[in-house]
Amino acid sequence: MVMRVTSPLAHFHPFIPAGGVGSRLWPLSRADAPKFLLDLTGSGSSLLRATYDRLAGLSGGRVMVVTGRTHAPAVCRQLPELSPGDLVLEPSPKDSAAAIGLACMLIARQDPDAIVGSFAADHVIEPAEAFQDVVREAVAAAASGRIVTIGIPPSSPATGFGYIRAGSQLGLEGAPHALQVEQFVEKPDEATARAYVHSGNYTWNAGMFVAPASLMLRHLAASEPALHAGLAEIADAWGTPAQDEVVDRVWPGLPKTAIDYAVAEPAAAAGDVAMVPATFTWDDVGDFAAISRLNHVDPHGDPHVTVLGDNSRVLADSSTGIVVSDTGRMIALIGVEDIVVVDTPDALLVTTQEHAQRVKDAVASLKQSGNTDVL
Ligand SMILES: Nc1nc2c(ncn2[C@@H]2O[C@H](COP(=O)(O)OP(=O)(O)O[C@H]3O[C@H](CO)[C@@H](O)[C@H](O)[C@@H]3O)[C@@H](O)[C@H]2O)c(=O)[nH]1
């Protein structure tokens, strides 16, 4: 008798949930130009394009993208090879649990043994080869019936990340570094994050999940039954003449929540989560300080002004920081440190790298005060 052994990679279906504006990068990021569509590294590729390229090599070129209807033209321009069947469009943003849940359902209907991989659309990761090795290991670990996360050594008590406490080695075939996850805590408060980082027992969650589709959906059904039921109704109608009617009727009523609360936290409490440590550098490009860091190319490490934008004209005297501009307007900086200047035709941002995280609050104020034309 001949036994055919298929590698777990043969059932691997990566996808990219691409939503959210990235409001800490306003006025560069806008509702119609979200962070994932921007080139923030000066590489000539958007974050979405780079994410797609890192994954395509692992899945024979097939990667699904779940995004908002309004972003469809830009996504298709950036990913011309994306087949229509791999572009899943949402009528409105419903947060990551809906996007990821729908992708899991559509993929599970094509391949009941699917191992899915959800990868955030807007991170900078280097080098791609190390990332791919870690994902291969995560796929092997997921084949043992676990939801596999990727752990990043924390460099600060950031409150915008999930924290993972891992325990013992699992000793899984093809996944020598996989560890059992004992606890997953999404976005702890600052005191808790400080205690976690101080303990040395936690990693950040890199915003990626590799798992059997069936296991993701089992946890989603248990913790968010209404969301699961709504998504199942949509998935049943997908590709039929009823698709648009069902999506437009069901989608607006879906609960809005993040996959980290809906699946990762309860699955970890149930002992179903593993973690593979990252061997690549990772940056979620959370604010302009991160962009400055990523684009700082001075070989001597001397502080200077990082300038981004095709049309930027900058005079910098005794100054450090970052200028992002494509207006062609001359920007002169004299004796200012760690400055952030972002110049666009209808909005000018001036802050410092220390306060770069607070841009999100400014965006909230603009929204509240009705200045939505610049968002
Ligand atoms: N299609 C779609 N995608 C969405 C939506 N909302 C979020 N996403 C996508 O889902 C992914 C994660 O969502 P974020 O909203 O960016 O998550 P986060 O607050 O940064 O937290 C997550 O990532 C951190 C690392 O950056 C993690 O540390 C944390 O645990 C969590 O997984 C990103 O690719 C984002 O584009 C939506 O409504 N629709």
C-alpha cells in the first residue's frame, strides 16, 4: 500500500485583513488612503503589496485579501494579479473578527482541512526569508490542532498590543520552537503592560494567527455566536445570485469586535494556543516616530532630519526629526529637535516624535468638531 503524506503547507491558505485607517499617521493616512495602501519605507511598495509578496511565495501565489468596498480599486491597482475570487469586499468596517471570520468560512468551504493564516496588512518585516521560515513552523504547529501566534520580544510597555505568556516547549514535528501559550491578554493597561515587560515572561503578539480554519471558527462560534451565525449566512450565499442581497442585509447588524478578544483570549484560556518566536525584525509603524526610525539611513547614526515625499523641499539647520511632504512647498527648520512635520495640500501637522502617538486624539477631535473633509 502506498501512503501519501501531504505537507501541512499544501493546505495553507494565507489571507490579509486590510481595514482601519491608521489614524496616528494623519494627515498622510486618510479614509481613502489608509495606512496599508501607503509606502512608508521609501521602498516603492505599499505595506499591503509587501505583505502580499512575503506570503505569495508560501502559497503558490494565492493570497486572499479582505477589505472595504471603497478600497477595491486601489487594492486592485496595487495587486493586479489578485484574482476576483480572492478579493473579499466588506460594505463597512466591522473590525477584525468579522473580516477574519468571513475569510475562515470562505476558505473552509473550499478546503475543509484548511490551515488559515491571517496576517496584518500594515507591518514592516525584514528579512522575508526569516518571516517565511517562522510561518512554515507556525503551519506545522497549527497542524497539531492549535492556533499559532508569533511572539515579538517587547521593547516597551506599549498598550496597543496583545501580550502572550508562553510556557513549555511543545516538541511538535516541524515546529521545534513552538511553545504552549498560557495566557493571551489584548491591550492591557499601562501598569499591567509595565509589569509584563518587567517580568520578562511576555512577548508582544505580532498580529498574525495561523490555525485550522475549523478551530478558529469553533472558538468564534462559542464566544460570538451572533457574529458567527451572520457570517455563516453570508458564506452560504457567497458566489450565488443572492450574495449581494444577503451581504447588504446581514453585514450592518454584525457585532463589531477584534479577533484578539473574540478568539485569541478565550482559545488561550482553553489551552488551544501556541506561539513561535519571531526571528525577523518587526515594526507595526504605529506613528511618525516609527517612520522616522525606519527611514533613518545615516550610516554613522548621526541625528538628522529624515525627509520623505517625492516633491519635498527642506532646509534643515541644527534640527532633527522627520518631514513628510509632497506639496513642493519649501519647509525650513531651524534649531528644532525631534520635530514631525507632515505637509499635505489641505492639512499641515506639526508635532514632536515624543507626542506622535497623540495624533490619534487630534483625529478624534477633528471628527467630533465636524472637520471630516480633512479626514
Ligand atoms: N478587512 C478589515 N480588516 C480590518 C478591520 N479592522 C482591522 N482590520 C485589519 O486587521 C488587522 C489587525 O487590526 P488592527 O485594528 O490594526 O489591530 P491592532 O489594534 O493593531 O491590534 C492587533 O495587532 C497588534 C500588532 O500590531 C497585536 O499586538 C494585537 O494583539 C492585535 O492582534 C490589520 O491588518 C487591520 O488592517 C476591518 O474592519 N476590516
